[in-house]
Amino acid sequence: MPEGAALRLDVTGEGNARTMGVFAGDSEIRLAGWSLDAEEVRDVLDEVRETLKQIHSVAGMSLDLTAQRSAEAVDKLLYFARGVGYGLFGERLGDLYEQAELRAPGAFDPSVPARIVEVTAPPDFSYPFELLTWRDPENLPQEQRQDPALRARALLGMAAIVRRRFDSKQEEGEEQGEGEGEGEGRARIENEETLPVTVFRNPSLTGAKKEVDYFTDIKGLVKVYGPWPQEGALAKSAAARHLMNSCIDLDGKPRQPVAVLHLACHCSTTGEAANLHYLNVGGEYGKVLLGDLKKELTDPQVAEAPVPRPLVFLNACGTAVPQMADRSSFTKFLLRKKFLGVLGTLCDISDTVAAHFAMVFYEALLSGKTVGEAMHEARWHLMDRHRNPLGLLYTFYGNVDLKVSRPRTGGIVPACEAPAPTRPRT
């Protein structure tokens, strides 16, 4: 078991021969190992799309939800999550609940700090593990069933910190390397006096402006390069070159590397031609194809960029109606090129919610929390302060123990001072 992990989930095999293994405890006791049919996985992902449409229709694009809308959104998530569990474990889902509680005691107890669940799977296996239930929602204590925020703790992504990894050993024709590109051996994000961040933001997204405004509010703690694009600022290939080597500024001149690449933009990962998947930060030459990033590596100056490369926050959305977005084409590539990690979304998400999640995440990160803890805090901020469960749709590939080298506790401007709404608790 990885240090600090309560459970480990391993997916192995190819095509219709996938096998799911669940491990817990120090001795790696196998809890489960059921075959997964590729067609069944696709069916579940199709259901994800439809369920998220329904949840967004309940939650809308708003940050703050009424108690009724919050309860409806959480109930839809829990109902769907049980379906995800049965898709993986069938009638043995109940056995998994029992074994998880027995072999990882306290792992999902809200009175103890969040534990880590490690997920290792091939890059082409996109499964919404954050939406699994690890307690039976039908058998929650009475006080937990009355409150959506407590009921949501039955969801894995709300109860624990999920650390995702790609199993590179299963990829043919790819270079191999133990822990390659996933921040192994490096648990710090260098910030010195300030945290250096390059910000790309698509001007069409109103939420992106809120993120930029927050960076401005904490300018004593963060050194922002950008936000890009600015009028007439992006030359052809400039964005792709800087993403692959932050030591090259947008004007082509050398500069100090940044610690974080923050992209509040549109993202398209549809279609089988992965090289045509793209990020769109707006403006002329603002559309960056995955193929463009690969092409930059033919430039020796880019290929020899200092490693590890920066942490990437892909706060990307596509359309108002959410569709399942498999980010693995970008995450797989970025991790292989030794970026510290990639934080992104399981699907498209409300622009307003995305901006608020990001601001709370940076507040927690700068205060000294790990990436995993900062994500967990942002999820629960949305749930506790705004009754909004959509922070659950964020995930992280890489080392969740990453933290800034110099915490700035006490000097951080709060991302939100909204009090928690009054809710019935016992």
C-alpha cells in the first residue's frame, strides 16, 4: 500500500479483459477482482453524461443552491453512484462496503482527517471513481440522512482524497520509467517570496475574470504572468511553447520558470484523433492542439526544459450542457513529460462554480495544505458554504502530497467569507 493510503484500486488488462482489484491494509489483502467488460464501461460513461445533465438542470449555473435543490442534486449523485458501484462490483457491492469498513477503519469517518485512496489504471480507462459510494446511502445514520452535506460523505470523492495514476507498464510503444513524470521524490511547489503562476484565460468566460481578480487580490503572494492572451500578445505557437517550457516567455525571451500553469479555458477532447484535442484560451493563436504541444518538443530548447515541469491546473469547460470529457489525452502526455501533476475536471462544469473552486483551492494551497487537502477543502467549502456538490467533479493526476515550499498563512485574502447556511443537524 502507498504510504498514507487507506485503499488502493488497481485496474489491469486490456479491451474486454479488464480486472478490478481493491486492496486495503498493510499486507495488500485482495478484496475484490471482477472482470470489467469494455461495453459495460462505455454504458456507465453514457449514463454519467445523462446524470450530469440532470444534476446541472437541478443545480443550474449558480454557485449558491437552495436547501431543496442541494438535496435533489446530492440524491441524484447518490442514486447514480450506486449504479456505478453495481457496474463495477455487481451484487458484491455490499461485500465491498463491509470490507472497506472492516479493513480501512476510520477511512471515511468525517471526524478524522481525509484519507487517501490510490487509483491506478491504464490511460484509456476513464471511470468516475470519485462518484463511487463506499458506504451504503440507504443505511446511513438518521442524522446523516437528514442533511445533504452529511449524506454526500457516502461518495468516495467527498469522503477521501483520490490520487489517480496511470499504469504506464501497460502501454505499448511508450517509453517506460518508474514514477515517470508524476512528482515522485518531489513534494514541493517552489514559491520563494511569491508563487509564480502563468495564467491563460479565455475572455469569453466570466468566471475566468473572477479567478484573475483573485490573483490580483493576493498579488503579494502570487506573481502572475499574464493573464494571456492580451491584445496582440499571442504570436503563433507562443502559448504551446510556453506551456512546454515556462523558461520561454510569450514574447520568446528567456525568463525564470513558473511553478503553476493555470488555464481557465475551453477544452475539447472528443474524437479518436488525440492530436486534434485542444485547449482554447481565446484570441488569435489561442487554440492549442495536443499535436502542437508534441511538435514543440522537436525544438531542443523546449525538449531540454528543466524538470519537473510546473503543476498544471486545467480549469477547463466546454458547453453549458455538460458532456463527459476524457482528459486523459492531455494528462497522459503532460505526466509523461514530467509535469508535477494535472488538476482537471471529470466533465464540463459551471463557469461560476469552476472559478470559486479555483480560488478556494489556491487559498488552501498557499496556507500550506497539500494539493489533495486543498482540493478536499475546496469541495467541502462549496458544499458547506454554498450547498453545492459540484466540486466533486474535480480530480488530480499525480502526487497529492505536493505542497508549496513556503506557506503563507496569515497573509492570504479569503476567497469567500460567506457563512455556512443554517442546516438541520443532530
